[in-house]
Amino acid sequence: MGYTGPVMNAIATENIVIGVLASIGVLVLLVMVVYVVRQMFSQKGE
């Protein structure tokens, strides 16, 4: 049971990194979607 400490910390750090990467990916996707929609609407406006 003594080895659970470092292992749990490594897993927690990995989960944090994955969560940060996932949230950044979602933000980038949202920005791209908003940009594309705006481009489409601006082209229709012309």
C-alpha cells in the first residue's frame, strides 16, 4: 500500500493535464465554429 501515494499523484496530474487539454480543445472548437458562422452570415449579408 506504500506505493499508492506517488501513483495516485501521477494519475491525478495526468487527469489534470487531460482535462486542461480537453477544455482548450473545446474552446478552440467553439471559437472556430463562431468564426465560421460569422463568415457565413457576413457573406450572406453582402
